[in-house]
Amino acid sequence: MPDETPMKIKDLLSLLEAKSMTPGADLEKDVLCGYTCDLLSWVMAHGQEGMAWVTVQTHMNVIAVAVLSDMACVILPENIEMEKESLDKAAAEGMCVLSSPLSGYEICGRLHAAGVPDKE
Amino acid sequence: MSSTLLHEDYPVEAEDYTRAGEASADIKRKLKQLGVSAGVLRRVSVASYEVELNLVIHSRGGVLSLEVTPERVLLVSADRGPGIPDLELAMREGWSTANETARSLGFGAGMGLPNMKRNADEFDIESQLGTGTTIRMGFLLS
């Protein structure tokens, strides 16, 4: 039975063996749902508030999409690095970016097992 | 005539992927300051980003305008061409003429126009080949 209290971004750090790439970002935000997709125009149509979005895309438009959809955080799988310009933009917009050594498949598996629901 | 609370024009350049989204981010900030509800704010944000990206990907450049009255938020995108040859096809989900650059960044899924129409309460598109395309989207505030 999943806990009804939503996870927070800080809980994802240990769950996903992840580190925050955006020092100063608010790790207390609730994670309301999980999602993975690399097609930005698709994500624009399906993004939701509080979403933890797993993507291998790292350019600046990723941050714009996450911010405009009020997402909780962006998660980069397999230690993928994000360009400095994108991280600067994330910091300026208050968007948290996590980097995990796990694959996108494993990240989503762990999120789901921990009770993070699918989008509505 | 309703009184205009806010009017802003944002020039958007063709192929400028670095600045893409800045107009939409500013629109979101301004509407938030005006106290627009979260639901409307999210729909306007999605639609404005889609239309801003369309200007970057498909047009020769244009202007995205924001107008707010007590009744509605109005977004108008007017570009300098090239115009859409077949509007019915362009409105079809999955249809896209985006180039390789746009696709490599994760755009060009053919979701833009249908997604704008889905998020706006009022949607109108006019296009003339060689002249340009104008898209009007209204979002009711009450």
C-alpha cells in the first residue's frame, strides 16, 4: 500500500542514487507523478504539476517545458550531463535537475514501486 | 469594449532555439502577478510555448502579443510567412513539417496546433501563402 503522503524531491536522491545538479534548488517540493519521454512537443501536451520527468534531452528547452508545466524536477538517467547554460537557466527559474547513474527504465521502476503515480 | 489591463508584444526570431520560451516565461510571470488562477495559467503557458516554438521552427519570425482584459487572456501570434498551404492537414495531430534541427531537439511531433486548440477556450487560425499566419487564442477568466 503506497504511502499517501507524496514523496519530496529530497527523497528521490537516495531512491535513485541521484545528485542534484542545481545547488540551491528547493528539494522540499512534492513529487506528484512520474513520466518519461524525450519528445518535447509530446511532453508539452502531457506535462503536469509536480511531475518528475525522466529525459535524456539536456538543452535549454527542457527547462522551459518543465517550468511552464510546473513540474517538480527533471531527472537525467545514466549520468548524462546537462549543458551549463541549461543548468544556469534551471537555477534562475528554480527548477531542480537530478542526475542518476540508473537507466530511465530502472528510474521509472523505482519511482513506481515507491508509490509515485502515473500522470492523470 | 472591455478595458485592457495589460498589453505586451514579444518579437520572436526564426530558428532562435536558445531564446525560445522566454516570451512564454514572461507571459506566465505577468499573469501570475495579476492573480490569474493556476488552471488558466497552465493552459495559457502551454499554448503560448507551443505558439512561440511554432514561430521559431516554422516562421520567418513574428510577434507574439499578450492582452489581458477583466474577461479574458488573449494571445495573438502574427508571423511574416511563409504561410501554411493546407490548414486542415496542419491541424491534424501527428502531421509535422519541422526540419531536422527541430526534430533533433525533440520538437516536430505534430502536436503543436492541436495542443493549442485543446488548451484555449477560443481558437482561430488564418493563413495566407507568402504573407503569413495569424493565430488568436482566448482564455476565459470567469
